[in-house]
Amino acid sequence: MANGTNATLVGVRRRTPATVPGAPWRRRDEWLLAAVAAAFTVAQLVLVGPGLGLGWDETVYVSQHSAQAPPAFFSAPRARGVSLLVAPVTSWSTSTELLRVYLALLSGLALWAALRVWRGLFPARVLAAGGALFASLWVTLFYGPAAMPNYWVAIGALACAGCCLRVRADPGDRAALWGVAAGAALMAWMRPTDAVWIGLPLLVLVAVGRQVRLGLVLAAGLATGIGQWVIEAYLSYGGLAERLSEGSRVQGGLGWNIAVDDQMRSLVGRALCRPCTGSMPHPVVMAWWFVLPLLAAAGLAIAARARRTTPTLLLLACATTAALPYLFMIGYAAPRFLLPAYLLLAIPVADALFHLVTKANGRWRPVAAAVVALGLAGHLAVQYVVLDRTVDRTAADRRDWGRVAADLHRLGVRPPCLLTGTEAIPVAFYAGCSSANPRGHNVNITEAGILSATRRVPTAALSEPGRPPARYARGWERHPSAGLDLHLAPPPRANGSP
């Protein structure tokens, strides 16, 4: 029986596989996936725009290999994948526009490649529709061109899961073996903890099939990113246990925390919901979030009848383990955390939608088609409105950071320089300064160290308007700026430097 299944999947290109209803994979199917990926890239550039400034977390990742500013403090939970991904641009260019275009093109190409892995396992129209559903979410469009890890974890998860199925069907498929390693490595370099959670169902699949070679390749791919993270823990954080403990502290204490309601509140476009208070969004904004798991479950029932239960079940299992820690083990929410789950669920959801439209009986078919069309139109309208408001709001915040940086330059705080206090990390990147804080989640200096730095380089402490700065800066000269107060230390020469 197993040999027959293997032969069926190996013959994806030669004949219609038993796992795929309808016509075999054709050239026009390739173009269909390419069209979805191209539309996704264009939508990012048009709806988000290459001119959107870098966000707080982006400045940390970008600064690690940057021609613009010194490296910002790299806190324990972070991983190096994003910094390496953007280094081909950021190491020599300070253009945010160039970086956005680079990431938009790369994210579109990656979506096409990840969907293409699943050819023969699902019909092309289902893959294309699943990709389009994922690409139309406001959170996908917003973070596709962003220097952030979650989109890339999603791509790695989809590619790795599909390649695992292909190797399971044909152990001699060397391209799929490389795909397993690459997908696992991509997840692990971006977010090692996410890679572990998503890897659990894949390891179960390997164990059930008793495929030692596939297991070793999967483990090797995961080890490349996780291993680097562990080595860095011993070199920079005092050990693995210390890094995990510090990472938990930075994230508010990991453990049993029901964050489902926090994720619901973030659907309105809150990039970071911490603390996550306030009323729930309008039901229209949240409707798709409740429909998504229902359609995914329907997709599994449909897959059972279409003889593709294993691929659908694997997608649902990986989506579940990807979402669990962010729904039940963290005390705050960010919509980007669930991007891997959304991409993995998108294919079963698309399968269910096609079934509703094409398999409805007789007179109910036009009704089903109309309901699905109206639902998708409303969904797209909601996603566009949320995206538009999110882009406008974040763009304004990031313009303010640019204004603060310009004011600092005008006041004589120019590179090499040091900033500390409220929002010091992003403002320092915009100003080309170093950043340091003696308290909070990004402690990397003492108060004595800051006072010592004032004797060497121009230094400023930032605080919220009307609030006093830290004690060491209360005698410094104050200047109001765009939403912040700038407290300038006496110039180095006045501090007694040569």
C-alpha cells in the first residue's frame, strides 16, 4: 500500500496523482501561482509603500549590519535571521525605500516558491486561492516588506511541511530534502522557539514513517539556527538557561496566559498590544478570525473525501502548534505572531471555499457562490480599511522619530553620539547614534557609564513631555521636540574632555 502511494506522488509530473482531483499540473498552473505572488508584491508597494519608515523592532534588526547607525542592544528573545536577511542592502545603503522594495520582491518570490512546493498535493487553484487569501490580510501586507521575522517563519513552515510530504512519498527526491533543510533553517534562524513548536508535528510525521534520513535532515536544518542561538546564549547571556529566563522576563513572563482576547483586540491594527486594554473591535473587523478555523475544519472533512487527508492534517497540526504559544502562553499580543498559522490554514480554507462553490447541489450553487463572493468582498474591504489606518498611524509615529533626530542634529548631537531614555533605540537609529539604557527591558549600561560617556561624545536623554528624565539627567538642558523632551548633557569639552 505504501509503495503504491509513493508511486502516485512521484508521478506528479507524468500523470494525474490519486491525491489530486482534476487535471495534472500544467504550465498555466505555474503562471497562476506566479500571478498571485506578483500581485502580492505590487500590493505591498502600492498599499504600504516603500517610503514607510522603520519601526522600533526593525531598527534593532537593521542596525546589526547597518551603514546608518551602530548596532542597537540585542535582547535575549531575538534571533539573527532578519539582520542577515537585510544585510545585503543595509550594510552599504541607508535608503529605507531600497530596503522596502528589496523585501517586497523577496517576500513575493518566497510566497511563490513555498506554494509551489505543494504542487500535486493540492489543485493549483486551491494553492493560488490560499496564497491570495493569506496575501490579502492586512497583517501580511504590512509585514511582508518589513524587516521582521514572522512572515519568514510562515514561509519556512509552509515550505518545510510540503517538502517533508514529498520526501515521505519519494525518499529519493533530493530537491525536496534540500527544501526540508532550507525551510527548517529559515524558521530557526528567524525565531528558534517558533521553529521548535512548528517542528513538533513534522517530527511526528517522520517518526510515524520511520524515515531516519528525513529526520536527520529536518533536525540538521533546525540545528543551524537553534545552534547559533544557543552558542550566542553562552557567549553573550551567561548560558542557555539564563537567556531563556531573560527572554521570558522581557516578554512579561512566559507561562499560562490566555491571550486570545488580546489577539482579538489587535485585529484592529494595533501592531503591539501591550498592555492590551480597551474595548473589542467591531464584530465586522473580527468576523474573519472566527470563520477561519471553521472553514479549516471543513477543509479537513473535504480532504478526507478527496484522499488528501495527510497533507491537510499536517497543515492544521502545524498551524495549531504555531498558534498555541501566542494564544495561551504570553501576556500580550501582536497580530504578526500568528502569521505562520494564517498561512498554514489558508490552503485548507481555500479548499473548503472551492468545495462550497463547486459542489453545491443544483439551485443552491448560485446561492453558495453569491454568499462566498459577498463574504470575500466584505473581507477584502475590512482588510484594506485596517491596513490603510495602520499605515497612516505608524507612518506618523515614524516621521516624528525623524523630526526628533533632525532636532538633535540641529542642537549638536551628531554621530558619534549616545541617546538614552524613552524611545532611545529607534530615535538613535534615525539620528545615527548609539543607544543605551540603565533600566527597562534593554539594560546594557549603568548610570555611571552614561555619565562617563558624556565626557566623550554628545549625549541626550529622552523623556515624555512634562515628565522628568532619569535622575542623572535632571540638570541637563531641556528642549521640546516632536512628542518628546530632549535633555542634552553638557558638551564633552565642558565635561572636561580634551
